[in-house]
Amino acid sequence: MPEKHTIDPRRPSRPNRLEDYWRERFDQSAALADDAARNIGRSYGHAVRRAVFLELIERHLPAGARSVLDIGCGSGTYFDIYDKLGLEIHGLDFSAAQLEQAQRRHPHAHLIRGELADAPPELRADLIVCIGVVQVVTDLEDFIARMAAHAQPGGRVILSCLNRLSIWPGRLLDPHLRFFSRGEM
């Protein structure tokens, strides 16, 4: 099992205005009162998203799975689901404030502050979850390759992204998001 690995917050690994924007947004949302509010999408559909997420996990969890790597875990919104499934939790996020919330609520979770490129190379998981992250990634091919490198043989990756045809209100309001077509993904 890898040791906790942290990144010096005073020295970002790769300065990037887009990543700085998202880091600031997530740091601010960490101060909000509950999971639904801390979730960057706010509370709209929070309970429905959790139910769909649980169904996805149960449907695609490899037999004998023991660990999960949640990329962009934020405040640990889904950690209770991983606990119920008996998974060892590894969470990765670039927001120190979000990770503080996750660690406070789930002290047993192994949390890493930084980007996927900063994760220890020996970290492998049976399940990798990446919800709402790829739309802010600058080098998608590199990101996908790094995710695959952290998957155990026979492991699964559950990935979500914003659809190019989305009617999500943030599409028009937030110029920092990238939307993908099915073919692009």
C-alpha cells in the first residue's frame, strides 16, 4: 500500500490558469455546509446522482475488488458508498480545502493532494472513479494513459464528462469547461 503523498501547495507542479481557476472554485466550495452544497454542481439532482453512481459501481465493480482510486474526490462525496462496499479508499484532488473535509469525515481514507501526475507510481486500484474531471484536463491523452497505469490488471475505470450536447446551464455560463462528443471520448 502506498504511503500518503502530498504536494507542496506553495509550488504547483505545472502552473496553469485553467487549473488555478478550478482549484479556487473547489477551495471556496469546501466551506459550504453539506455534500450537496460542496459538490461543484450544487444540490440539483444530488440524490439522483448518488443513486445512479451506486448502481454504476455495483454493476461494474470487479469481483474481489478491494480498492478504489477516486480522482477528483473533492470532499469525499462518494466515500460512504466505497465504505459500504468494503473498499480501501484512495482519493486524489488538487484542492487542499476539499481534502481537509474528506479527511475529517473519513479519517481512514488515503488522500493525495495534487494532480494525477503527482500520484505515486506504485498506487494501483481495482476501481478508478473519475467524475467531472476530464472537462478541465488540458492533456486528455496523457490523463487517460495515467489512469490506465494506476488500474490493477482486470480493474475498471468509471469516467464521466460533460456531453457536447448537454443542456446543463453551466455550459453557457462557464467558459472554463470543455464538452465532448461521444466520438471524442
